[in-house]
Amino acid sequence: MYYDQNHDEPMSRSKNLFWIEHWEHIWMKIGVNISNFPMSLSAVGFHVCLAAIFVLYYVYWVQLNMFETVRYLGMLAIPTFIFGNRLLSGIAAKSCVIFYQELSQYTAVYVEFGPPLDRND
């Protein structure tokens, strides 16, 4: 593995930690909103898999080669896709119900979640 001759390894790792702390500071200053975080298996699983992908990117930067990284990324991509799909469909269903509830307050809209009605009767 190639290392820069002007920088020793412990110093470059401390720079990495500096950038991580810098992003944490920016997120706290912006005010990351975690109050609407859905506590479900799909939400926690998706964010754990996403964090694992970010850790894999760091390990690739420090230690792995491209082919090893792609193999591990392929293993992480499958559960990330499944959890993410379930998370987004749950959020979409929840926002759809909220939208129709708010809409029914102002208009005479009655929404029935079921099979479509046959209009020929």
C-alpha cells in the first residue's frame, strides 16, 4: 500500500479523526432532527447498514483493495436495499394517510383503502 512519504501514518489517522469530529460539530450546529425517526426494525436496520457502508469506505481507504471492497459492499448492499425499501414504503404509507386525513378536514373526501369499486352497478 502506498503511503505519502511526507506524512507518517499516525498523523494521517489523527487528521481523519479531526474531520469526523468536524462533521459532528457541523451537524450539531445545524441541529439534526432525530425526533421524527421511526423506531422500527427497518429504520434501525437501514441506518446500521448505511453506517457499515461508511465504515467499509474508511477501511477501503486505509487497508483494503478495490476488489475486496466491492465484495463486501455487495454483501452489505442486499440488506441495505431491503431495509431501505421497507423504510421508505412505510414512510410513504404514513404520509399518505396523514395527507388524506388533513384533506378530509377541508373537503368532503372519503377514502376507503380497499379494492376499487365497480362503477357499473
